[in-house]
Amino acid sequence: MSDLLHIEQEAEKLHKDGHFADALIKYTELINLDSFNSVKWLLERAECYLELTNWNKALEDGKKAIQGSQTYKDKNTSADEFIIRASILCGKACSKLGFYTEALEYFKDGLKLDSKNAIIIQELKLLQTTILNEQKVESDTQDCTYSAVSLCSQAIYPGDDQLLNLEKEILTIKYKILDDDFYNRASQAKKDVQLEAHLVQAAYECLIAEQLQDSLNLISKAVSMDPGNVFYRSFRAQVYFNMKQWHKVIQDYWVIPKPKRKPEVWKQGGKALLELWLPVLAEFWLRKATQLSGGNDEEAAFLFQKVRVRRLYEPLTEDQPIKVDFTKFGRAVFAKCDIPKGHTVMTDIPMVMAQSLGSRDIPACCNCAVSLITPKAYFNDKLELMDKDQLDLVQEYWPNVSIEECTHCKEEIYCSKLCRKEAWDTYHRIICPSLNPAAAKIYSICQTKGYGYTDDGQWTEIWGGHYSPMILVKIWAIIASQAQDMMTKDGLTEPTTEHWAKAKAPFRRFIAYGTMPAIKRMPHILPVFQSVFATCGGGLKFNITEEEFNGRYYQAACNLQCFSPSITPYHKFMDNIKEDIRAIGMLKYLTERPPEAQFAAMCPLHACSNHSCFNNAEVCDLDINGRPGIQMIAKRDIKKEEEICITYIDTAMPKLLRKAWLYKSFNFWCSCQRCEFEGEQPNECTNCHLKAQDGKKFLACGQCKRAWYCGVVCQKGAWKKGHKIICQTDHSQSRIHV
């Protein structure tokens, strides 16, 4: 102990004198000599790393200190004090690294333990200033507009070849497009060039005058005189298009040889096929139009995405009052009918989900998220204080909670044998440690909240994401399971490219955006993922490349929704005992909320919802057919065809800060009604943008204090134009970030 004390004194003196590199060496020596009591030395070393601008190492030590503080005991310092200090250090390091969302979370964690901590409050102000300064630079130097179309792929979906043939059969059988002999026989009539020219000129004049039937009659005579004339066919197709005779449009375009079809023909034909709702053919024609135009025909590319979005999402919204469409900003959700305030806008079931690392101790089904809270999990030691009647009440009315473990690995629990089988068939057979020993490390990392040993034996944070790594593991396991099933069905020993494409196709619904490679945030996790999927059983391998990891990481980060089971055994128990007089004696044991098992999920419809600081819908938990899911509720009356928006952030933040967070996190500038009618600075009129002179400030709105006006005229004008509405509308918080 005397040696440790001597080294510690040396380290403290070096630290105090500003010799940070030398102090760092001493703290490292202390940590190696007594790792069990290393929390305070980790914090000191983290401060040295900060002074030496080694932000990553500072963050790593801070995280270790937070984890160690849970069990570390010091007679002079409480665990909360250690956590507060570590949270400050982590927040500072994240700010320097540009991880602003993470920095905010660390500072918030510190404020939960000490709401008036002066250092954290000051750091939050510095963080806000940093974000606002960067936002100003970026708003001055970067184009705030972008093309959603350019971010979308026109890649062929697996199975589209069969659907294409099916739609061609529809054209043949229903519209007789390919079977009509008229288009196959050569004209025997003698050409009269002068007459044909006269007919075309007259047809054109009728078309301009919107005398469509006369135009059709005239151009049809020209076509009968020269059936192979591409111009005549295209002209008549345009007349049919104006008359909304969609199958006739296709009949004329179809007989034009493909090499002679110009981009405009492919585009117009795609529009007609869209009206006939032959979506795969429409995509084919619009894709050709885009390709032949060299990508310059934005209308063709835009229509392609509208067709694709409709065919992917229409089946999901068939029984819901919403539809998904493609706009200049990308996918968006719209109301199919008027939706009154408080009514359900949509319900959505997760495609993939995982329990948050922070709530893993709360029992819930790994497959469907149903709560598995038992009386012991809720009451804990209070059970020992209950008398016989109270215990009988618990025994009688607490729902029977059936917990089914994986029969092989015991790592996952389920609410029923049905869920266990469903999980096995869908994903768990790929990652069950009993069959895939490498997967045991993933479960271990989840158990230790992201920490583990590196290949060189260092205990460190392996996973640094804000959601469980099981999200990514399940995505890959679902894909591998699907590919394996198709491979087996076709009698092959390994999946084909088509098998992999079909297995990945459902996840193409989720967009991804991220500026920093995920591997830079957490370099040690990729080898773990790669080892898990190097052997998926039956000779199957799934190569998790750095590109695959980065894409899936941001795919999850951009689309996750946090939710919890809305109905738990606790809620059912409370409902069961409400008519029993003995429940009065239970009230003193029912003062606490039940522990929540929190999940993160990727839901296909929710992922299409855009942001607005003046959102008209909010996300909440919902029990859907006995399984936890999410629903959107109308925050106010929503009109037919109105876009339905949720919020990605806390809208109570000042406008400038909201804009900065949205740009940093989601790469767009918000221009909603709230952003339009709230001001940015008190020295600029929110309405006319007049600048105040000599550092003076304008008077703020008396209600919200979020808009400033140079005078009564501007104040009243803004109030009428829209400030009244946003001023009187409550703010919303997001549950997206996990």
C-alpha cells in the first residue's frame, strides 16, 4: 500500500504541475497495480488525456470509470460523485470529437444526479455555442437543398423478373396488346406523302385546340397509311394519353422497336403503365427513360420512386387511414381521409427489435417484447412483509407468467413455446451459442453493457452505439436464415446471389445516413461480428464487411423507435384486483411504477414519417394483437392529403439549436411552420428581419418569448400569418433516440 500511495502522490504532483504526459504514465502504473480500485485513477488519467488532446483515450477511460463506479466504494467519495465526474469527462471528450448527441446524453446523465451542477451547466452552454457556430458556418457555405431522387436506387428487386412476365401476360390477355394482328401486317396501301403530311398537320391543330377525338381520327388515318412510322405512333399515343386511354397508349408504344424508342416514349409509357397499375412494367419503362437520358430526366427518376414506394407500402397501409408517397424530400406519410385529434393515425409492428442494454435485467420476451415481470421482479423484498391475505391476493390475481428459455443456450427467454419456435426459425438458430460458439461473445457484450476484452486482452468498450448490438446481429441473422432456407429448398450447398438479394430486400425500405464511419467509433466490434457470421451452420457464411457494418449501423441509427410493452402483468394485476376489497391493504406495496423493459425497433411505416417541429402526430406504445408495437396518435385534426409528421427532437429547444441538431443528426434544415414563425435572435425582427441598432433587443412575444418584433405592426402581422397557431401549440419530445 505504501508503494501505491507513493506513486499516487507523485502522479498527483505531476498532474498539478501540468506535466500531463508524465502523470499519465504514473496513473497507468497505478491502474495496472490495483485494477480493482482504479476508478479514481481512471478519472485522473482521463483528465490528462483531455489536456493532451487525446479525446478518444479520455472518452475510453471515462466510460470505464462510469462502469466501475457501479460497484466501487470509497470512504471519501460516493458512487454518484464518481459518475458525475466521469459523465463530465465523457461529455467533454465527445464534444471535442464532434459526437454532439453523445455529449448531450452524458451531460444529461450527470444532471440527473446533480441538477444544479455548475460545471455541467457551463459545458452545456459551450456545447450549444459550438453547435450554433458550426450551424452558422454550414448554413452559410452549404446548399440547404438536396435531391431525394439522387439518394435513391433504381436497382431491380429480387423476384421482379417473374412479376414482369406476369404483368406482360396481363397486357396480352386483358388488353390484347401483343396479339392484335393489325400491328404485325404490313400496309398494302400506296404511300401519299402529301396526304399524310396534311393529316398530321390537321391532327396537331386539333390536339392544340383540345379537339381530341378529331385529332385521334386524323392521326389514326395516317397510322393506317404507314403503320411502321414511329412518329405517327408516338403522336397517336400522345393523343390517347390526353384522352386517358392508357392501354391504347401502350398499344402504340409497344410496337415501336425498342432501339427506336426515345427517352420521352419510355417515360410516357411508364406513366400509362402506372395508371394501369402495372408497377413492375412501369418501373422498367421509367428506368429506361432515366438511363437513356443519362440521368438528366428528373421527372422520370422521380416517377420511378413514386411507383416503387407505392408498390412497397400500399399492402402495409391497406387497412389504415394513411398512405406512403414519394415527394421531393423522399418518402412521406399522408392521410387518406380526415383524422380527428386523438385518433389513431397508424399502427406498426417491428421488423426487427432488441431490448436496450440498460433494461436487460427486466424480463421480457426476446422475440415479441411481451413483459415477463413476475411478483418477485416487481415487489422484491416487499413480499416478505406481506401477510397471508396479501400473498394470496398476489398468488390469485397476478397473471401467470410463463418464461420459456432457449432449450439450447439459455441466453434468450420467450413468453411462449410459439415465440421460441418463431425466434428459432427466424434468427436465433444462426446465433445460438450452442450451435455457433462465437456468438457467445455478443451475448456477453450485451450483458456487460457494451464492454468486453479485445484480442490483446484489454478490457474496454467494444460496442459504443446508443442501441443494442443485437439489432444488427438480428438483421444479419434474419437475412442469413432466409438465404439458408432458400438454399435448402433449391437443393444447393450455398446460397446464390439471388437468394442473398431476396433475403436482404425487406431491409431496403430503411434509409441510412451517417458522416463518420461506424468502425471509427468502435473499432473492436467488427471482428466480433465477422466471427459470429463466419459460420452460420450448414456451410453458410455471411461476410460482414466494413461497408456492410457501416451501412447497417446507420440504417438502424436513422430508423429506430424506442418503445415498451404498454400492458404488463402489473397492469393486468391492478385491473384484476380493483373489485376485491382486500386490495386496500395492498396499496402501500403498489406505490412504484413497474420496471420498463425498453426496446428499440425498426418499423417500416414509422421509418417513412418525416420530421416537423410543428408535428401533427406523436408516437406512443400500443398492444397489437397481444404483442407490443407502436402507434401514432393525431396531435390535432389532420385533413385528407395532409402530410403526417412526427418530431425527431425536443421541439422546446430554441429554434437555432433545433436547426443545428437536426442538421448534425439528420442532414437537413427544417422549414416547418414553427421554424418560420419563431425567431432566432432578439436583435432581429422575426417578421421583417430588421436588425436592431446599437446592440439593442426587440420586445419578445408576451406568451412564448420565442419571437421578437420591431413594432406592433410586425407583431400583429406575424400573429395573423401563423405565429398565433404555433404560439398556442404544446411542444413535443422525441422517443426516437435510444
